[in-house]
Amino acid sequence: MLDTVAPRPPDRPPTGTGTRARIALAPELDHPHAKLIQTSPPPPSRPFTGLPLLVLLAAVGLGWNLNGYRLFDPDEGRNAEVAREMAHSNDYVVPHLDGLPYLDKPIVYFAAAAATMELLGPTEAAARLPAYLATLATIGLLVWFARRRWGDEAGWLAGLAYATTVLPLAYARTAIFDSTLTLCTTAAIAWFADERPVAAWAAMAAGALTKGPIAIAIPLLVLAPHGLATGTPVRRLFPWRGLALFGAIALPWCIAVSIAHPDFLGYVFLRETLERVTTRSFHRTAPFWYYLPIVPLAAFPWIVPALARVKNFRATWDARRDAAVSEPLLLVCWVVVPLVFLSLNQSKLPQYVLPLIPALALAATRNLVMGGSHTAARVYVGVSGVAGLALVALTRWLPAPISLTPAEKAAIPPTAVALGIVVLCSAALVGLGALTRRPRTTIFGYALVVMAIPFLGGKLLVAVGEDRSSAAVASATAAALDRSGGTGTVLGVLAYPPSLPFYLGRPIAVATETGRELTSNYIADNVERFRSIPGSPLLPAGYWREALARCPMPTVFLTGAGHREARAALLAALPLLAADDHYAAYGPCRPPQPPQPPRRGGRVR
């Protein structure tokens, strides 16, 4: 047997309960698919007992210094501001952005972040904490799922594999919805596979309240083809109690929002779902093959052992109606069918494949538990060796087209050297573990790279955060308004930096023609209706000229780097407060002083 994870001792019963926690077939058993249903090899001489500690270290790394870098615009800044306004208004039904209804996404992530901000204050860590906690919950779910099937060590290995994969690391530390969505879709698929369909529908309801109908689509895209292939009746996916529980969880919020905004359901299903999938109106189109280079990087490094047994797919397919060997086919469906759907989708972003990563973590776990990882180790050593050398080469060469700030240019070389060395060490450990048949060495080698990134990349994250956020502009703006007595306002001139209101702690007015500066399709679709509301932050596009001329109150004007005419007019009238590669702030303007009446008793000359 090749390098493998230590299994349960053969004289010990499986940890899980029920038929799904199976002891591996003994070699002498005459079963037509014995090689496929083997779930653990004979125990190696030195079983690996350090997996729980590695999972703990990986979990610490995932949440390391969440407050140490600024929010990345546009997504993090916008989502954090929606949560801040929710916490400030205590309205946990209708999300708002800049005081306007923001119905582009459902309630769950905003409510979780808002509740966190009520406890911890409006900080970057509070905005990101729900994503981190959702990732931890997904790790725990994978530990449970794999442990019931392949033993204790396999459970911890599945959790470690997910925790030390590139894409889960990135979005455990980002204030967007995809980590929470992935938790819900993973729970739904795992509970369906464990014959808990009612709980699975509850998970899909939570997912629908996190990111909409995609939370229903992904599990069904996985389970329906798997059921058809294995001969399992697809109708078992739709128990009436599960559907009833889904409605009980999801419908109350949908009804409450629809009462306040009758166009909500039409907007969600037609604009946000159907148009996003079938049209190019969201400007996120990409070629069909877009995800082919994305997935290997997103699932690095565990995609290498995950694909180690891909050559056995024919045997798996031939045995698809054998309940004992249906799990590999489930993992194939979990990756391939949603990936085809996402590739056909007109709207494409890297994070859309995050719900597929748990399947690859489970596939890597199963393959390592079953042994036979020499080929995977050789592939990993070759790929990682090239990648490590390429990272080190970044110290002397950066692609000329990449636009970088001075801080980013200073941070990249030492970060690249450190990560390059770690990648080379990882390759050496995996290769050594395969040669000496030491599973602890191999597994630590696979996990090392992603575990190190949060600790080595801090300086680079700070530099990127300063470039991608409006924190510096907000600081200069707030100081200028404080010097004016704290009674002024901020006016965006055809511009709305998403994180600016979050760092200012209040909404801002926006002079806009279309409302698209707020990066909300719902607000842009209803811009004239919202503009007509008394006290609306949406003002006519030319209002800024009137405000600059009259200056009814101390006002800081902010505009984008590309609006040269506005920048020239503002600079001619007001001092420059702050500027970066994206925005510039001017002012504040000074209201004209009213004429002073003569003092009583004074002489008139």
C-alpha cells in the first residue's frame, strides 16, 4: 500500500453509526468492486495522530488578523456599509445602502454582520467574521461527513484539506456571501447523502436567504444527476416535510420585504437570476473555458490528490448502481455538473466555484485514505517546484502591465520570496513523504502553503487594502468636517466610493445621472423613484455645481479620478484634501457669511 492516512485499527468499530460507516473489505473478500469500496488500508507502522492539531492551526490562520487590513472595494465596502446601516437603524428586514433599499442580495449575511457590529463595533473584523465562522462550520461539517464514511483520521483530513485550500482561505477573510452559501450547499448535499432530506431543505432555505435561488440550484444539480445515474428515485429529493420547512424558513422574510417593496420578487427572479444567467447585462461575461484555469488554482494544492484516481472513473461508472461505490460518483457530480452550469452562465466570477471545493477536499481525502498517491506526489512536486521558483523570480521581475502602488511594489518581493520558499519546502515534504511512505510528512507538505499565507502575506494585504479602500480619503474628509464644526456634509460628484460611508460612519449624498455609482442594480433600476423621495441622497447629476456656488453648508466634494472636468472645477475653487488613484476629495466649501447689522448706539459715518 502506498502513502496513506492512518485508518481506524481493524479491531475497532467504525466511529460513525449506521450503514454508512463501513469497515474496509478484507483483501480476500470476493466482491466485484472490492478496490472501489475499500475505504481504509491496513494501518501503517506510524499512524498519523497530529491531524486535529493541524486543523486547529489552519483555523487560526484562516482568521488571523482579520482587522489588520482595510476593506476591499467595491464588494467588501458595500456589504460592510449595508450591515453598518442595519445595525444603526435596527431594521433587520430590509437591507439599506446609503439610506436606500438594497435588495440585490438577501438578508442572512447582512444580519449576521450587523449583529456582530452591535457587539464589536463597526470594524473590518466584524464585517468579515460571519464569513470566517461559516468557513469553520463548513470544516466541521466535512469532518463529520468524512468521519462517518472513512474513519476518524479521514474526517480530520477532510477538514484540513478544505481549510488549507486557496479559495476557502481567500473567502473566509472576505466580507461577501460565498462562504456562507458554501456552508449551506455543503450541508444540503451532505444531509441528502446521509438520508436527512428535511434537514437538507432547511440548509437550502438558509442558503436562499443568503444568496438567492443558486442555493437551491447547486444541490439539485448535484443530486438529481447522481440519483438518475445510480437508479435512486429523484422524487426522494422532494419530501413534503422538507418543502414545508423550506417555506417556513424562507417565506416570512420574502413576504415581509414584498409587502414593503412589491417589485421585490420580480426583481429577484427576473433581474437578479434569469438575466444574470442568460444575458450580458451584468458585464461579467467570460469565455466558456473561463473556469478551466481558475479551478486548479482555486483548489490548490489538494486538487492534485483529488484527481489521483480519475483514471478509475470508468470502473466507478460501471459500478454506479452498487450502493457501496456511489460516493465517488457523488463527488464527480458535485464538481462536474455545477461547473458545466457555471460555465454556461453568462455571469462569471472566481468565487462562484467555491461551493465545489468541498467535493475536491473529500475526493483528496478518499484517495489519500485508500493509498496510491505516488503519482499525485510526483505531479505536485513538479508543479510546486515550478511555482516556487516563479514566486522567487517576482523579486526581480514584475509584469509591466500591472499597475501597482509604491507600497504594493515594496511588499511583493519579500512576500513572494517567503511564499516561494514555503512552496519549495512543501514540494520537498510531499516528495519525501511519498518516498518514505510517511503520511504525516505528505499531508503536512500539502497543507503547508495555504497555512503560511495569512502569516506571510500581512504586509501585502495592508498595501492592497490601502489601495482598494477609501479609508484614507474618509480620514481626511472627517478631519476637515470636524474643523468646520462637524455640521457639514459629503457630496459625491458622479462617484460613490463603497467603503467611504462605512469609514465615515454615515451615508453621503451623490450627484448622479443613473445611480450606478452605488453598484446596486436595484437602486439603478429605480433611480428616478428614489430621487423623488424627500431627503433622498440621490441628487441630479449637475447639482454639484449649484452646491459649489451656493455652499448652503460646509461640504466636502468627492469625485473619481476619471472625471477631469469636475476635478478641474473643484480644484479651482477648493483646496485638495486627499487623493489616490481612484478618488479625490476637495473642500470643504464655506457658506457665505450673512451681512452683520450695525451695532446699536454706534455712529453712522
